Amino acid sequence: MTHYNSKTAYAWAIELGQRLQRARLNLNLTQLEVAQRTGVSRKVVMNAEAGQVSLENLIAILMTLDLLDHLDSFLPEQPFSPIQLLKLRGKVRQRASRKSDKNSQKDDGLGW
């Protein structure tokens, strides 16, 4: 059994690149064909398959390979916790709270 936490971020990137390559080959597409359909250069597809790709280009390639529906499995929508909903009272949280130590004063930028 593979322990997911034992892999480094680099190892995961390489693995995802290999999975992209397998998906492309399963569709019998060349890197150039994927690049043209995606609207990126062949170098972008090559780099993606090597595990080095921007999030925007990764999504574009996934769309081309008809794999975009797998993103929900990869990173499902995150619900708000009931405690956060009570704290926010209907407002949408935009950022995390700053961690403070015991000796520092709270500065929330509101000036009070």
C-alpha cells in the first residue's frame, strides 16, 4: 500500500506528468496535437508531462484530454465548517486568520 505522505511534492509532480502522458497516449494523440488543441506550445505539453506546468495550463490540457471532470475527485469543493459559518454570519471568508503569540497585541487592521 502506498503511503501518500511519503512522496515529495516533486515525486507527485512527476507522477501526475506521467499520468498526463498515459492519458494522451491512450487517446493516440501526439504532444503537438494536444498543444494545438489546447492552444499552447508543444514545449508546455512536454513540460507538463515532465511534471512542470502552471495550474492554468494543466487545466487547459485536462480539458483537451477530456479529463476535467476528474478535478472534483482530485480536489472536491470544500464546505464551510459549521463553526466558520457561525463566525462569518453569511459573509464569505477571504483569508486565514493571522497566528498570534501570547505576547503580541491583536492587530486586525481596523484601527480599534
